[in-house]
Amino acid sequence: MTDKIIIALDVMSGEQGPSACLDGANISLTRNNNLFFHLFGDQQIIENSLKPFPKLAANSEVHHTDFVVPMDMKPRQALRQGRKVSSMWQAINSVHEDVSGGAVSAGNTGALMAMATFCLRTLRRIDRTAIAAIWPTITGRTIVLDMGANLHVSSENLVDFGFMGAAMARVVFNIEKPRVGILNIGEEEIKGNEDLKAAAATLRDSDMPLEYIGFVEGDGISKGHADVVVTEGFAGNIALKTAEGTARQLATLLRDAFTSSWRAKLAYLLLAPALKTFRQKMDPNNSNGGVFLGLRGIVVKCHGSSDNLGFAHAIDLTAAMIKNNLVNEIRQDLDVFYKDEDTEATDISVQNTQNKDKA
Amino acid sequence: MTDKIIIALDVMSGEQGPSACLDGANISLTRNNNLFFHLFGDQQIIENSLKPFPKLAANSEVHHTDFVVPMDMKPRQALRQGRKVSSMWQAINSVHEDVSGGAVSAGNTGALMAMATFCLRTLRRIDRTAIAAIWPTITGRTIVLDMGANLHVSSENLVDFGFMGAAMARVVFNIEKPRVGILNIGEEEIKGNEDLKAAAATLRDSDMPLEYIGFVEGDGISKGHADVVVTEGFAGNIALKTAEGTARQLATLLRDAFTSSWRAKLAYLLLAPALKTFRQKMDPNNSNGGVFLGLRGIVVKCHGSSDNLGFAHAIDLTAAMIKNNLVNEIRQDLDVFYKDEDTEATDISVQNTQNKDKA
């Protein structure tokens, strides 16, 4: 069992019910042979839903829980009512107890963040966790964070986000020195507020395994200007939703075009194979999964409306991050970066003691 | 001449040169018979470029200026070097002197905003101007402001933006009570920071000619949830650029699909008429024009890369706002809304005086 990648699933989460989640786990299992799952939720429902997936049944263990956190429950209330008893909490706790390497849930984002932070706690020196999303771009993929865990953040938080995003890019994209940029309303160094400028200066001068490339504008994300784009949660969430909305708007207009005449319908038939690639590249399932960064464990949030393919993608992503030990990667980076500060602090306190001795 | 709509054009602005601007003015002239233009820039260049457009030549007057504000000049420097002598300044000043009803420029945005604010000044009670853009949506069009004139703003500024955007929607879309929303990371009332909540409460309780519909998420813009969406300039600019980037990304992928095989190429030929509608709806030229709101005059900024159709659209928009006297519409709204405050202030000062008398 030691070489297994073990994932905790909040099976009861998601709008499409347990089957979508289990089907997704089964798809992921056919792609990654060494997966093992801890399944949290109503035992009877899960065991029934497992019947079509004998391979998954053989590579998983069901853990009964009584409570499912509702999608509209406030985070604080979820912590009060759902702690210990909910499938969400138990999945996270399985990571906390080192039984699983990471947890996946399609449940209530606020509750998941609250429980994950409460149960796993943040890494040393991290005072703000972030939600990272993977965006499809013209040239490949880009990690954008924060997608809405925090409204506004300090320059130090932005710098931490840069390190965490770069670590994730190294692990998930297999890039040695990811290109990191800061989201701004212009590329020139004079643009943006003081926090952005201070974060830019720190990232530029840092000696970390990343290449700071400067400010990135909204359209720079889809152009693939950077492997990692860092921003506060307010602008990040609005950018994400706006991009989703624009993509949906174009898809609607395109569908109208394809059904507007018999010529257009014929064209659609001829174009079908080429459109398949187009659709795959734009499929939100292929970029499903908000990764919580800054915690002492891996937690991935699937979109609430995820289908089996959406779950499969999020599970693949979780498996990759467990396999390459993302949490340790981030921890080491923070240790290296903040080491100087620690040393300095120690030196000063030593000096102070010496001064005191003299006095 | 009294029924003429008179527009000042910064002919030297824009990356495509004077011809694109003049061609655009000529197109607009064929669509709106009662236009007259004041053309600012190098007299010889303009007169040469006017030759293909005899109708425009007959309905315009050329004003020679020596200086063109460079696209990369800092606003402060532009004000110092370009005041009085530049085509940009002269176009704005023509509005200030009531010779023209509005000015159009495709030049340096920062310089244009600085000059417009300096020359025209803001309306009484407005302490932040905003840039409004018209977005194509699934159902029609939405005005979004601010697109980047201010990074962060107060709740009072957001409320003013709501009034100004609603006035613009009444004038441009001909809607009696435009639906106004505030851009946020969730639709629930508890979402967002205190400024957003305070602005929401004021707009909800105000008795102005608008319907406040609550918070709108990033994807709510393209869904057409509101006629006007209000936001700070940082998030607004990032949303705009992200939408542009996503649209371009999809267009690139679609082009790849259409050229991937002979079947796809044949399909493209069959689809061409239907795609024309698609392209028109998504054409950035059809939503070209950033409208400066909050000034004592109408100034419209075209995209720097505008072609003739882009200029024509921005000029049409300017003409509609002049015809319906947008500035006065905004002024009246502000007077109505702030009237109570003024009355109260007067009452207090009267009371104070009385108290003083008693003392």
C-alpha cells in the first residue's frame, strides 16, 4: 500500500449526486492504476452507487457519515453543525490524520475552506490561504490565484501566493522555473496600487525557483503570458467569472449560427471532428478544480455542478499534487525565503542581549 | 446650424492615422444627416485626407494644431506640453467653449482623462469621474463602469457611478428605468466589502429613475442581468481585458478548427453568412468607445487601434449622448438625489444661526 496515492472523497457533495463523483473516481482509476480512495458519505447510498464500478469498489473503502453540509450553509454554521459528523469534515480529517494524501469535494466552498483551515491549519508563515484555478490559454495552461478566498490582501500575501503558485506549477506542469506575473490594469511598472508595486519588487528581487515577468493585464492570462498569475481574490474571482461568462456567450452565439439555416447545419456536420478539439480545449471540466493553497494538506474543490469528467479531472490533479508532494514543496520554499528574516531576527536579538550585557 | 449635432474630433489620434478617423466620421455622417465636425490636427494632412470625403469636407471645419500627444506620454507631462497646442486639448476645449457638444479621441487615455478633467472640470458633487464601456451581452448590451479611471473608490463614488450609468442607459438604450447592479464575487447580500454593501443599500433605497437589482457576478454581465453594472476601476478594467482575451482565445481556436481539414474549410464556406452575424455581434468595433462620465461635457475615448468602423461607432454614440443631453440628465439626477442633503445642511445652518442668536 505504500506506493499508493490515497485520496479522500466527499462523495455526498456536488449537485449531480454520488454517482457522478464515483464514476469520476472510476475514470481516474483507469488512468492512474495506483489510486486508492476513502469514500465518505451515506454507506448504503455509496455501496449501491458503487455497483457499476467493481474496480473502484476493490480499490476503495467506505466510511459512513450522517450529515451532508448544505450548499447554502454559512461557513461558521457548517463548522458548528458539520464538524466530525459530515462527509466533508471526515474527508478533510482523513488528510489531517495522514490516512489520505489529499481530499476532493464539490460541496459548499465557504464551508470547505473553513473546515480545511480549522482542521488542517495553515503552513507556518502563511496568514492567508488562496484558491488556485487552472485556466486554459491559447498556448497551454495558467494557474491563477487567488480566485476568491480573500477579498483584499497585503503585498506579503501576494508574494506568498507567488511562491505557492510557482510550486504548484512546478508540480503540476513540470516546469523548473515557472513564469510568475501579477494581475494589474497595465504592464508598466508605475501602474497599480502600492501593495502591487511592493509585491512586484519582492518577487523580482527574490532568488526563488521562479521567473518574475512583471505585471499581466486581464487579456494576458489567456494569451499565456505567465505560468502563474497572482491577484487578490476580488479581482481574481471577477476575472474568472467574466471569462466563463464570455465563453458561454460565444458558445451561445455560435450555436445560433450553426442552426440558422440548412447550409449552416450541413456545415456543422462537416465541422464536427474539428469542433471536438475546440470543445475539448474549452471544456470547463478540463480545468475543473480549485486548489486550496497554504494549508498543511491538499484540498481540492470541484465545481458544484461537476459531472463524472469534472470529478475525474479534479482527482487526476489531486493525485499529481500528492505524488509530487506539493505541500512539502511549498513548505521548503517558504523556509528558504523566510530564512534570512529568521536569521536577521536572531542576530538582532543576540545583539540586543549583548547590548544588555554591556549596559 | 442650431439643430446640428456638433462633434470635435482629435483627428491626429489613433494608431491607424487620420484617414481612419475621417473615414469613420464620413460613415457616421451618412447615418446621421445632421452632424457637423470640428477637425483638430495638422491642417495639411487633414485637408489631404479629406479629399475622398467631399460630404464630410462640406460638413466640417479644420483647425490647425501643431502638437500630437504621444501614446506613451505621462498624463502630467501631456498636460504640461500639450495644453493649448495639442489636437487633443483643442478638441476638448471646443466642448468647454460650447462650440462642440462632445469630443472624440483615440489618443492616450491617461492624457485624455487628465486634460478633460482639467479643461471641463467635474460636475458639482462628483469627486471621481468614471470610464463607461458598452459590452455586448447574450440579450443585448450592458454599460459597465468604471473601466479603469480609478483603482479603488468609496461607496459614495459607486452610488454616483450608478446614477451616471443609469442616465447613460436612459439616453443611449432608451430605457426608462435601467436595471443597475453592483459587480461582486457573489449575489448574496452578505458578500463583498463594506463599501459595496453601503453602496447597495443606498441604491436600493434611493428613489431615482433606476431599478437596483443587487449584486452581479462576473458572468452576470454577459448574461445581461443588468443594463448598468457598477464597479471600482481595478476590477472593472481586469474584467474588460479578461473578456477581450477570452473572446480572442476562442476566435483563435475557432479559426484553427475551420482550417484543420478540407471538410472544415468547406464547412466554413457554407457557414460564412451565419458567421457574419456572429462576427458582427462580437465585433469590438460595435462596442467601441469609453465614455468619460462625471464631467461638464461629453468626451469619448476610442480604442487606440480603432479602424473606420470603430470611429463611426464611437461618433454615433457621442451624437446620441449630445442629442439627448446626457450631461444635463446626470446633473439633474445628482440635484434630485443630493437635494435632501442640501436642505438638511441649510436647516442645520439656520438652526445654528438661531442658536447663536439665542446665546
